[in-house]
Amino acid sequence: MRALNTITKLAQHAVARNAMRATRANTLGKIGNIIRLAACGAALAVVAACHGLPEKTDETAAWNNNKLYTEAQDALSGGDWGKCAKYFEALQGRDPFGHFAQQAQINVAYCNWKDNENDAADQAINRFIQLHPDHPDIAYAYYLKG
């Protein structure tokens, strides 16, 4: 009878140990699931936050070159140097060998100079001098450079 009691107690302890192990593994599994869920939630939040950034739209995208040149000239006349340089740079980028391109290059340099963007002005004027050494306004370009 004593042997039977010992076997019964050993069996009960074995069952209890297995139950504890299962509970511990189940708890760790739940914690792992919670961590995975939190990581997925954080990743989703980051993706959602990035999607909500406002897009920069180019107001000049629908303008033809004549309209862009006119707006750039208006900005030049009005003393809006930042907008002036931006518009003339856009005009250069659209049609680098077109009718307005050479004048746009020298105007970019002038607008940057007036806006105290000296490095940008130097780059623009050096590019103009290098590309158009025989231009009728080359003396003015050297004046801006000086």
C-alpha cells in the first residue's frame, strides 16, 4: 500500500510539474504574442504617420514657358527674390536650350545675389560665364561676379 501511495504522489507531482511548465510556456507565449502585436502596431503607426505628410505641389507645373517667364519677371519687378530665382530655375530646367534659357540663367544669379544667397549666385554666374562666353551680356555677368 505504501508503494502505491508513493507512486500516486510521484504521479501527482509529475502532473503538477507538467502543468506548471505548460502554464509557464503559455504565459511566455502570451507575452511573445503581446510583444509581436505591439511591434506590429508601432510599425503601422509609423507607416500611417508617414503617409499623412503633405505633398509639395509645384504651382508652375501647369504653366507654359511664356507664363512662367512672365511670372518670374513679375517676381523680379516686385522684389520677391526667392520666388524670382525659383521661377527662373524652373524655366531653365524645362527648356535649357530654349528662347528664355540664357536670360533665365543670368536672372537666377541676379535674384540669388539680391537675396543674399551668395554661394548660389556665384554658382549660377560661373555656370553662365562657362556656358556663354560670347553672350552679349557677358560684361554684366562679370560685373555680378565681382
